Amino acid sequence: MPLWTDIAGSITRSSGQAFAIEDRQAIGGGCINTAYRVGNGGRVFFVKTNAPQNHDMFAAEAAGLREIAHSGTMRVPQPVCDGCNDEASWLVLEYIEFGGGGNGRALGERLAAMHRVTAAGFGWQRDNTIGATPQINAWCDDWLEFWRRHRLGFQLRLAAENGAPRRMVERGERLLADCAPLLAGREIAPSLLHGDLWGGNTAVDTHGDPVLFDPAVYYGDREADLAMTELFGGFGRDFYAAYDAAYPRAPGYPARRTFYNLYHVLNHFNLFGGGYAQQAAAMIEASLAELR
């Protein structure tokens, strides 16, 4: 098959060692890409595929993984290569064998260390995606301006285009205009963020060390990462205790948590529709209530 021949050739060129795929197993769990474990006996890789036009999404993901790896704070799968042909695009990563259970304390400590890695401004060197949605990372000196323009405002415009209820969009625009007091009184550093930090994008390896994957990297308010850890069930008491011991959250975080998670819920509406509009509307009203 041309696709798998080309992927094997890409691995060969990137690694400097000849590689032919002898075994290929589909791996479930993703809703955006198709994933596989490929090997030839002694060497094994993790491969994600998508449509040919989505190659840049994979290139940005590989760059994000390298950014986190370069921080020296958190284990991520090392990118091997990415590419595309007429059939598909692909990203080849180090294959990490996951262990059972979790290690919330180590994850909290290492995420705190990662968040202490900062840049000169908010954003990143390139745009990427949050799920399948474009995520704009143009550098900005002001966090509030960045969040208004490239995060919440961007998703609200998409929601309007995707048929969101008019009142929800109007109330969201009101929040966008009036939200400054929610972020007032804090010195916000441009921290290295995973960007899509829910439980499905973390694991532990066979040594019990935490692993992050599927990032949507940029530099921003660390509370945006922490907020998302609580969006789909939370990471457990050990994680938050360890994080706060290493890098305490500031007072008022619960109100900002709802405000930051609105970005992700709007993105889910833009990707999947359905009841996410009602959830987003409720979060908008909760954030507006904090401003009264």
C-alpha cells in the first residue's frame, strides 16, 4: 500500500535506519485521527493519520511536543517524523507503553515546573489546532487582549457562524467586552501550556512516570491549563495538592476556571454541536454574574 510504504520510508529517512512495517494494529480512542501501532519486531512506533490537507496540524503537534520536551519538565512521546502523500497525512511518534493507574502527585509537581517555563509574550511561534479547530497563537504582550482576540472571541465568531443561539452569542460578546475585572489583580506570566489538558491526554508509563500527549501548545495563563483539568472530572486530590504546594493558585481561581473553560465548551459546540450550546450559555451567565 503506498501510504504505509511512504510512512516506512519517512521513518527510515528520519531515523537513519532502514524500517519496513511488518505489523500494523489499529488503536482506538481518538475522535479526530486514526491511530496505529506499527512495528517490525525490534522497533515499534505510534502513527496517527488524517486527510492529506491536515499535514500542518501534525507538524504543529510535533513542534508542540518538542517544546514541552525541551522544557525538561514532563515526558512526552518524541516525534519521529511527519509527512503526507495523496492518500493521507501522518505523524509518527515514539511508542510509549502505558502502565495502569496514575501518579497524580508527580503529574502535579511536573506540571507546576512546566508552568514556570515562560516566554517573552503570550502566544507561540506558530498556529496549531484545538481538536480540529484552528488555534491562533500570534504573539501578544497583553494576556487579556490575547484571550479576547484569539481564544474566546475566535470561538464566539465560529459559534455564530455554526448556528449558535443568538442570545448566547450576544451574551458572550457582552462577557468579552466586560471581562477585564475577572483577571484583575494578578501578575499573569506567559507560562508554557499543554493547551488541551484533560484526563484523556495524560497517562503514566510502565515506570509510573506521567506522560502528556496530544498538546495544543502555547504560552498563556497557567490557570487556563488548570481549569481544563477540571472540565471533564478532574485529576484527583493528589494532583491539585502537589501542584498547589509547588505553585499555588491565586485567590479567585474558581471564577476564572469557568471563564477559561468556556473556550473549550464553545469549541466542543463548534466541533460537535448538540447540548454544548446550553452548557456554554450557562457558563457565560455564571461568568457575567461574577462581574455584578
